[in-house]
Amino acid sequence: MHGLRPVANGIRTDHPVPDLPFVDDAHIPLEDPRAIEKIGRDVGDGMWGRWDRDRGTRGAWVAFTTDPLNHDLAWVVRHHPEHGTSVLLYKDVDASAAYMDWWNGPLLFRSGGYWWDGTAWYRPSQVWDAASEEYDRRPVRAAVTVSAADLLEDSARQAKGRVLKVANFDPEQPAAAASAWPDDLARWAALRKKRGAGLPLDRCVVKLSAPELAGDQLVGVTELAELGGIAASTLRAYISRGEGEVPPPQAIVGGRSAWARPVAQDWAERRRRSSDSVSALLSAGEGSSMSTGAAGLQERFTQIFFSHLWQRPERRKRWALRHRTEDAVRQVADELGWSVAVNLDDIVPPYPLAATVRHAILDELAYGQQLDQQIGDTDPSTFYGITTPVAEMLDWLVRHHPTHAQQIIGEIVGEAERRFDIPRQVTAESLRTALSLDGKLDRAARREFLQRVLPPSLTKER
């Protein structure tokens, strides 16, 4: 979610941000991202630079550099071969984060995180889609792109427009009145015309207009808090402390922050989908950090332990002072430990776990084979790597349920051969390697176990 506000427009930007001043960027080589990076990278303390290609569009890139004349500021440049270049000035401490927000996708941000990809406008990115490993894109209904040509006023006085110098620019100084910005925009347009460079004014995007951004559709702190299921005072504390991932407001009305209702609803959805919310949903009760499953387990063993300690007269006497010896207490502890061990199948059901490990390992083998094919390696690997979490669960199954492990290892070897044409030797070596690297069995026990459970032709360990 883009929440970093630039402090000024570069005078050569194609897409000026409303109400921000224009600053001379003539000393920045906008045509070459490598040159932009070179200005600040490895030059000295307090300076840095970087550039990257946009993986989605050939010829598109983003770059940033600390300004060489004012190290408290930095330029972030976003270039697209069709949609032009955004040139914005940020506080240097914000430049790296702003740069990452611009990378791969958004071409510009407006109205508290609304973003444009060259074709459509989207609401601020808030709801994570784990399946696609990116934020869910939520288009803005009836969005209208407002260009510089739309905003240039006949009454604007370009001679009154300002172009500031970066060397003495202070972002903490109060901004000029918004009523003066049309003059600044007219000055920017006149300088573009004089240079004869840049996009036509009707393609220079300034902002968007949409029904959801209309003043009567905005919500304040009280309603945003209500949608998020928290008290207004809690929300205000979140905002003041920079917590709660509260989206930037879309407008400031009468000195108060206001949000578009769909943005507020997305934030509420984000909160419902958070790990804390999911944990609370399946908690044992209000204020409890224990899950329902864990609470059920506690209740079960409470009953078992109570039976051991109190409901049997021969054990109840151990509560008498004369029976509280170290050996007596150790015996009780041993009996309680035994109760847990014999109920292991209720804690971690072995059949579902074995099936899950089996499918996970087959997936790991298939993925390893796929990587070989992608690099054109026709000679099969001697083994395929199995990720640590999967290997650790296989090892757990071997140590706690060896007969279940025996069964699935045979199934894995056979199914990898039948489904994927993976030689048995490769599968066996993959399992040996996984248990060797991430298992807890000593070498002798591991070797003897595999000799007994692998097909006879595969029991010779390298």
C-alpha cells in the first residue's frame, strides 16, 4: 500500500501530482536509468542509487538517487515507453520504499494510494492474495482520468508559476495555497512546450475522478473504526503511532482525514483476513491465546491427569507430606508422561499425516524433475532436494510412527517411478539425503531403517 507522499514534482515529469510544487530536475539524466543510479551509488556517506527493469514491460524501468545537491532529498523516476515518465522528489529516507512501491505494476499513485497501470485505475492495494503472491487488484468503478489539458485554466498566469531549486528546497515549509497551483501547472506546461519534449498534455495524467471519491461518499474516523471493528480512540492511536496498517486518507476535509468507503471496506477485509483475526476466530474463548484444538487437548489431559492423581485412592495418598519423596514424584511424572505418549494418535493423527507427507514428497520430486527439464538437463539428477519442512515431517513420522513411514516410503518410490518416470535410485537417494540433512536419527539407525523399508535393490547406502 503506497503511503509515502512525494514532496515535489520534477519539472520534466509527464504526470504532475496535484498541489505539489515543481522543482528543477535539470541535473538528473532522466533518459538513462544507469546514469541516475550512478549519481548516488557508492559515492559517499548519505547517498545511494538503484535502478531495475520492469519485468512486465519491455523498455520500462524505475530508478532513484539521492540528490547530489541536497542529500536530504532523493529523486524517484518511473519510465514507461508508451506512458511516459514520472519524476518525483521524496525525502531521502522515503526514497527506497517509494521506489519499491513503483516497481512492476503501478505507473503512478494518486488520492492516497489509488494507482494507474496505463489502462485502468485500482484502489490502494490492501488485501493479499496468497495464491497469486500479490495484492488483489480492485478496479475503480467509473473512473475517469483527468489530464493536464483538462486542468489548464485560461485564467492561469504562467508568469506567476514557480520552479524551485532543489539545493534550498525545504519540504517542511508550508506549501503554497492550492489556488496558486494552476499557475504552477501553466508554467510547467509552457516549459514543456518550449523544450518540445514529453507527452502531449492530453496524455499527461494528473489525477482521477470517480464516484467513490466524491465528498459525500467519504467516511471519517468514526465510521472507518466501526467498519474495522474497533473503537474510534483505538483507530486514532493506530494513526498517531503508525500502526494497524491504516490506509492513507483520500482527502483532508476541514482538517480531518477522510477515506473512500471502498477503501475503508478493503481495510476492514484486510483486518478480517489477518493472522490475528483468524487466530481469534478459532480461539478457545474471548481473551484466550489458545486455539480450540489446543483447549480440547488441555481438557482431555486434564481429565486424564486428574484421574491419575486423585480418583485412584492408592495414588491420592501421595499428596500426604510423608509420601512426597523424589522417587514418588518422579513416578507420578513418569505416569503422566506415559499418558501423553500413548495418546499421541489423538494429538497428531498418523494416517492423515502420513498421506500428507507422501503427497508433499511426491510434489518435491516432481518439482525437481521440472527444474531439470527447464534447464534442458536430459541426464537425471542423482537426487532431488526436499525442502526442510517436508524433510522434518518425514523424519518426525519415521521416529514416531515407523510403520506408517515404512508404508509411505514404498508408495513414494513406486508412484514416482510410475507417474513421473523418476528412477527408483533417484527417489531413494532423495529420501536418504533429506533424512541425513534434516532428520534427528543417528546415521546407524537411519541406515538400518532405510535398509529395511526401501526395495531390496536400493538398500545400499552411498
